[in-house]
Amino acid sequence: MNVQIHVVQQGQTLSGIAQVYGTTYQEIAEANEIPAPYWLAVGQALVIPIDGSYHWVQAGQTLTIVARMYGVSVNELARINNISPSQGLQVGQRLYIPPRPKRSAEALLYVEPRTPIAPSMIEEVRRRSPQITYLAMFSYEVQRDGSLKAPNIDDIPSIARAAGATNALVCSNLEEFAFSADLAHVVFTDQTVQNRLIDNLVQTAKEVGYRDIHFDFEIMHPEDRELYNSFLRKARDRFHAEGLTISTALAPMASDVRTGIYGAHDYAAHGEIVDFVSLMTYEWGYMFSNPGPVSPLPQVRGVVEYAVTKIPRHKIFLGQNLYGYDWSAPFPPEGGPPARAISPQNAVMRAINERVAIQYDYRAQAPHFTYTDDAGVRHEVWFEDARSIQAKFDLIKEFQLRGIMYWKLGLDFPQNWLLLTDNFNIRQL
């Protein structure tokens, strides 16, 4: 089954939209997880489950232009739509587009279990594991003596493994709920601590069944760049000898930054040392920023354009947020409260409940809206939808990247998962 993106217009209902596409409102509601009584917001992006897709002819478009847009021959497009290859098209004319071949890709999904683990998280692991390559357990926190503070993993790894996903152990330099540059420096400079850490990672991987060890070391001293590279080389040699792979998370950079909180991340070195990397291409809009897109396409593209000059494309996962933010005035830079994270599904429900239209920033490729709450406080919401995630999938295909990385499991975004399998054949190892 293929899907098509439809943006709700003023006055449209689920039944009316279903008629346009030759399907039922129940199928659309199920695909988009829309509860009864099936209220919609103007500007809401729906995915329509149909076999193939439809194209409505725009002014100036010819059969040749449309065929080129979808990678199909003019003769084939004409045959399928029972028209002559030389026939002119009318504005608004509907053309059926046959399903297109899909390329293979991989998907890495972070999971951050809390204590106690909610049954809904376990269910979400069962639901999403068949659609991903790696389930990355966030996180095993390094201690200053080289030991590991393990998360409560319950039976999540066994559930993922049974569904065909490969389990990855995420090792972080989190300390007291924040990334610690000093902790990372201890690991890089104390050989006893370093050796103990590597031993503990290998032992834990064997005990639990992790096949990849993924370092998410962030906000480090920039002068520790070469020390981090040396540590990764040492870890790689040991992990490979034990039959394990090694991967890293990289800060989003569009050039070789050597100062500040990103300075310790060396794209070229990681591209040479590790088996794959995840680009953290999100958080331009964040909890303490002015309202704006979390992963605007021009900035994401800039990171990718730089990354492919330093890292083999087959090693690169493009990072994607499964969330947005709701900012309330006065906004954080002016002393207001931090923004609240919100799932794409809850963002749409908020727009529906507040009876406001969803706007779309075509340059950033991001949906957004504003509303005023019952207390008279103005809010601005930026999030992700089917259009914004499709733009990222198109970027992956354009640059021939290995796949996509998601932060994180548990945030409702049904359109993403339908579009993921519509765009790619997801490999499982």
C-alpha cells in the first residue's frame, strides 16, 4: 500500500476527502489515528492510503513535465490514465501515478526508558521494532571510575530482537542529567578508567545482546578533540575484535568547527574510525530559543552537504526529531518559560481544539500555528508533519545516505511511519 499526502482545506471533511481519493473515511482515520468525531484542522497534513498516488495538474504542466516529476515514462503515464501521449492537459485534471520503486535504507530509533517503564512504551517497542534497523538504548552513563550506570531496560531488547531489530547500546557522558565535559576528559586521559569502561561495554553488550555500541558524547572541551578520536580508535579495535560495531552521534555542523561545544566532534575522523554516524540535525528551535522550526530544511541541508565531504555517505544517518515545541509568551530569550515539547499528533489536536489553522513555512519545510489560551497567554507551536518528514526523506535519497535516525520513541507521529515504509525498504540485519 502506498500513501499520498493531502493538506486539509477550508470546509473539507474526512468523508469528502475519502471520496476524492476513492477510499473510505475509516481507512484515512485509521491511518492517521484520528479519533471520532473526526474533527480536522485547516492546514492539517493527512496521509491517504491508496495504491499509487494522484497528481492534480497545475498551470503550465504537460504530460512530459508530470512524467518527469514522478520518474515514469510519458507513454506509461498516458496508458495508465487512458489518454493520448500528445494530449494537452487541463488545470485541475487528475492523473493517476503508479507506485514507484523504493530504495533500501536503514532506520535507527532511540528509546529512553524511565523507571518504572510504562506499558505504553513496551507496546510502542513492539509496534515500531519491525519497521527499524536499530533500537538504540539511551543511555548507559559513564561513571568516573569507568563503570556504567545502566538504564532500566526491562525486556525491551528481547522484544526488539524478536521483531528483527538490532539492539544498540548508547554510552553517554551524562552526569547529574547534563552532559559533562569534565567526565569525558577523565575517560580520555585516565587509561585505567578508559580500559575499565571498554571492558564493561563489551561485557554488557554480550550479556544483553547489543550488537552496536553507540557513543553519544556531547558538549565536550574542544581541546579534547584528538583525545576523543584516539579513544574511539582504541574502542573500535576492541569492539571489532569482539564482533561488535561502533557508531557515534555527531553535532550538526556545516563546517569544521574547532571551538565551542561542538569543537570536539571531528567529522573526518569519525568518518574514518566508526562504522556509522548519526547527525543530530535538529534543535535549531529548542526549549530556550525564540519560536521556530526544530529542524529547518536549509540548515539540515547545510549539515548534510558538509558531512558528505568528510564522511562516506553509506555511513551517515540523518537525524530527525519526532517532536515539536509549544512556546508561550514572553518567549525564553526575554525571560519567559522554556518551551514544552509536544508530539506531532498532540500539536494537531491542539490546533483543532483551539480552532486555529495550521500554517506551513515552505522554506523551512515546517508546520506551525499560534493560539491564545484561556489565561490570555499567546502561544506559538512548531512541529513536524507528513510534508516536513517527506522533505527529509527526499534529502536522504538526494544525497544517498544510509538512512534516518529518530529521537525518540514514544511521541505520536503516525504519518511518519507510514511515509517511512512508503519511501524505503527498511533493512534489518
